[in-house]
Amino acid sequence: MKGFWLLMAGLFTLPAIALAQPSTIKLQGITVDASNHTPVPFISLGLKGTDLGTVSNNNGEFELFVAEKHAADTVVISMVGYREFRYTVKDLAQLLKANSHLAMVAATYTLNEVEVTSQKLKIVTLGNKATPAGVGMTPFKFSNLGNEIGLLCKVKGKTTYLEEFNVDIFLNDYDTLFFRLNIYTLENGLPKDNILHAPVYLKFTGKKGKASINLQPYNIMVNEDFVVSLEYVKKLHKIDLTRKEQSGLYFGARKAFGGTVFTRSASQADWNVSSSGLFAPKMEVAVKSL
């Protein structure tokens, strides 16, 4: 009889063990400008080399749950125009517990010298120069704020001025699209440093069409190959609920030879590279070069 009761006690404790959840650390706060204490939206926070990350919202508010096993891992906090900060998960949690306002300090930049030339510049297009005959579509499969997708642009060592960015929206089931544009240098074939000095955002409202950004006001000059990317920084709200696909946003794409595509699932995640060129999104950068 004693053995029977021990067996029954064991059976009753099994569900509790099965439902036990690993302990987590909650990172919650508001990103603000250190000089005037106003909220700073769309600051990226992510654990280096992992898929754990998020982006602060319009009001600077963010929330990220991290398993306790990552307590000693590094959180990178960054956005163009501000200094980058790094904390361990544990230290950041303690800092936010004492003060929920995370102060961002404006960065200072040394401006590159702009070359003046009497030679006539040619207007060309880089990226995925898709044609109507190559119509296709590829979904933007986002789940985490900070997801990115980008294309390699080759300038072949020529001094090049970026004029305009375009992306083809094949189908959009959401309200106003809102992405951050990033432009990266390359190191060992992967995106490295963002060369922008101020954030650039892409907005688009409509079912389909071409979404564009005028880059001339940003005075962006490059002389090496670069990667242009779109980063998911603001949650979208679906307005067409009739479609059952996981993603309600599709980019126009080429069926072949679309170029090298870079993707990552969070702001500090490792980059994935696909050079097959199949179904690469129609991203183009109009430039002027010698």
C-alpha cells in the first residue's frame, strides 16, 4: 500500500514538472535623448550573434524577455545618429530597474571630404534591376522587430553618389509600411558598418506599387561595394484579413539572377547570405558615378 501511494504521488507531481518554465530576465524601459530627455523611437536592442532582439516603439518603449542563461551575454543598443552602448543582460536589467529611462547620447561624425569634379557624372542603377518579364514575388517573413533584408550593390571602386532608393511592392495587406533603410560597408563578404549619419525611413501606403526614398539630401558618397537593406522597425497592422498567408507583404522579385541577398532575423543576429539570385526582391539604388 505504501508503494501505491508513492506511485500516485509521483504521478501527481509529473504535470508540475512538465509545465515548469525556464526563468527569464525582463528588459523593459524607454529610450530617451540624453540632452533633452525626449523619447527616441526605433532604437535597436539585440544580443550579439543571437535571434534575440527588439526595437523601441514610437514612444521609445521597449520590452525584451531573455532566458537567464543569457545573463552574461552582451546587449548592443544602437541607432544611426547615437553612440552605441553595450551591457551584459544582467547589468542592463539592474540599470533599468533603477531608472527605466535609457539615455542615448548623440554621436559626432567626421564628415568625408566631397570630391568636386568637372567630369560629367553618369546616372546608373545598382541592385536588382528587374524587368517586367521577370515578374515574381517574395514574402517579407518578419516575426521580430529588427529583421532585415538587403542586396549587394557593386560600384567597382568608382566614386559614387547615391540618388534614390526604390523597392517594388507586389502586394501589401497592411496599413502604412514603415522600414528603416540601412547602407553597410562589406567585410569578408558580409555587411559590417552602417555608413549613414542620420536615420532614413521608407513609408508606403497602398496595395502595390513602387516605394521610393530621395537620398540626395543625405549626401551619401561611396567608392566601394555596399549593401542596402530594409529593416523592420515598426509593427504593422493588417487591414486585409481575407488572406491566410503568414506574411501579408510581398516584394516584387526576379525569377533568376537577382543578385546576392542578405537577411538576418534581429538587429544583432548573424547574417545569412544567398548568392543564387533566385527570387531576389526588386531593390534598386539610382546613383551618379564617373
